[in-house]
Amino acid sequence: MTEIPLQQTVVLVKPDGVKRGLVGEIISRFEKAGLKIVALKMVWIDKEMAFRHYGVNNEWYENVGKKVREFYQQQGFDPGEEFNKMTNRQIGEMVQRWNVDYLTEGPVVAMLLEAPGAVEIVRKIVGPTYPQQAPPGTIRGDYSFDSPLLSNLKRRSVHNLIHASGTPEEAKIERELWFKEKEIHSYKRVEELLMLGE
């Protein structure tokens, strides 16, 4: 019989999710979907760790700057002269600083989830990056209404409650960054016995 590959993905409940008391609700969404928690901890990271987590490059800066500009155009909002003079890279660097400030403003709950196709399943449960665009039923859609417009006016990162690895490759990198091997556990959930026949 063919072995069904299990996938692991990193999820962070960001400081706003922790401060709002949504940790239990967020964890329960994943558990109810059948995802297995194989590692879980609360940490308050420093800026160095936050920069390592985001691990951006020139392409990322350019893409983020471009996305921010496109969002403003779609909204029909003029961000002002100072913003318009900035390059896409400068906008990306500004957003990066805001992201680091956001991730270090309080404790974070980090977890490693496991299931076949875990990355895709978790991304669906979490919803799009911008809560204002996230549909009802997703974590971001149900518990936040923040948007780039609100956050940029306040010169801060979008408060979207949660981070989830974007790809299996990203998940592997983040697993090594956030967890030691001794913190990761192996056990069987009932769903594995029912759906995977183990």
C-alpha cells in the first residue's frame, strides 16, 4: 500500500491574537479540522528573531511595495506626497520594519501542525493576508477587519492575528527556526486511524 505523505506547517498566533484571548479559539479551528499539533509553545521573541522569520530579499521588498501601491489605487486613496516619492523597495523596507515591530510587541504562540496537505489546509482556514478581504468562516475574516489602508495611516503592520507558512519549502525553513527537534512530538490522532488507516 502506498504511504500517504504527512506535511508539517508552522502557525504563529501573533501578539494581537494572544492579547485578545483568541489562542484557544484559533487552536480549536485547526484541531476540529483534524490537524495534529506536534509542537506548541509561547515565546516573546526579539527583533533579530523576527527579522530571521521574515527572511526577505530584494524581490520581496519590490513585490510588497508594488502590492501596497496597487491596493491604494484599487481603493482610490491618495497616500500623500511622502509616500508617492518612495520607491517600491523603500515601501517594502518600511513594511518589513512594521512587521518586525508587530511580531515583537508581545508574546507569540508558535505551533507546528501536521496532516497530509497541511500547508494548503491551514492557509484555507486562516484566510487571505488582509482581514478586510478574508471571507467569513476564516480566522482572519471572523476576528479582524484590519486593512493596508488602516495600518498604513497608523504607520504599522496589518494586524491579521496569525501567520501560516506559505509553501511546504517555507514550512521546512520555519520549522527549523522556531522549534528544536526535542520539542516536536510523534503520536496518532483518531483521524489518522480513520482516514489514513494507520
